[in-house]
Amino acid sequence: MSNTIIDLCWNDFIEGDKKAFEQIYRALLPSLYEYGMRRVKDEDYVRDAIQEVFIKFWENRNKLKVISNPKHYLLVALKNSLLNT
């Protein structure tokens, strides 16, 4: 899924559309997983950290403003999660 599709899903996600959230999740999961595994060599730990990031992402969606690059935003969130845990 391209960034354009993610951008199109973004407003629906902010409004609480679970399908849009799922599309964003599926589109970005491979990149997040690859990034996490480069930083931490523990598959379960990386998977748990990604889940935590997406849970917080969903719970705080109404606080999010326009994000020009959701992928970058979530990569930074994952990096912070891995560092804080």
C-alpha cells in the first residue's frame, strides 16, 4: 500500500474508522517490523512494541493533527517505545 493510500485513509482513521486503521496497520507493519528487528534482535519484543505503538495510536487518534508522513511518525514512536522499555 502506497503512502497515497495511507494519506487517503488518514482522515477516516482520525474519525474512528477501524477499517482505515487496519489498512494503515497492514501497510506499515512490514516496515515497522524490519526497523524494529534492526534495532533489537528479539522478534517477540519487537512485535509487542509494535502492538503497543498501534494501541496508543488508536487510543490517541483524536489528539493527532495532520501528520505529513504517518510512516515516519510511527517509526519514531516505535524507536521511542523500544528505547523506553
